[in-house]
Amino acid sequence: MPAQAITDTRQAKELCDSLDIVCLPGNVPIRTSPTSGAQTNAEVTIQKMINLHGEQHAWAVLYALTQSENHLCDLTSAMIGAISDLFLGFPTWRERLGEFCDALDRMDLSGLRAMAKKGPGIDGSSPKQRVLLAGYLQVLLWDLMEMDAQKELVA
């Protein structure tokens, strides 16, 4: 069954408005300056996330990216999707949102995005930035977010 096209993004727009995120058309690049606010061109991605996982999940993802210092230009579809994937894979990370934001503050998300853009694709195709970002972030966040008892259970 083909994926259903998202045509109504009202919930995503309202959620972005509540977090002071400006929604740009999908074909407009995010351009931020030190004085500009948060912007995203991933309204459809946000709406898909709301449809699949609920508004609370989408709020936590966007909150994590907007409350982290110096990450206003990281509200791309790939980064939003990567954080969503991490919260789905590690639900305790979402429950510890303050610690998660603090951990993100220690990272250069723009640098990770640049690495993901240059990352390997499959059979000559372009890289799947969302997957690469989720992997990079999982490795970098693991020691900061996982408690020792949980590490022993997984190992």
C-alpha cells in the first residue's frame, strides 16, 4: 500500500506555533541568524509524527531541539526524525527530557548533520541522513543517558 500523502498540517502548525517555531514551505531552506527564532521546513514530517505517535511525542521531540542551546538551525526533517526515532527506541530518554536537552547542549548537531550528508548511501544512492543521525546520536548519548544497570541488561 503506498504511503498516504499528508495534506492537512494544521496540528503540526499549531504545535510549532506553541513552541515559537516558524513554519517555512518545504522548499525553503532554514536560514537563521543569532537573532532569529526557530524555523523549520519539516511541517509534513511533524504532522506524520503526530499521526503515528501522538502530539505529546511530537512536542517532546521539538521541545528537545528548541530548548537546547544553539540548535535553532537543526529543525530539519532528518534531525526531527532522528530524535523521534531515539525517543521511540529509548522511551526513558523522553521521560528524562531535561537531561536529554542538557546532553544535546554538549553536541555539535550541525557538525553531525554535515557528517550525515557526506555519509555512505546504499548502492550509490544518497545517504539516509535520518538513519545516520539517529545512529550517531545514539552512540554519543549512550553514556550520558543510560544508567549502568540498564547497560548491563542490554549487554
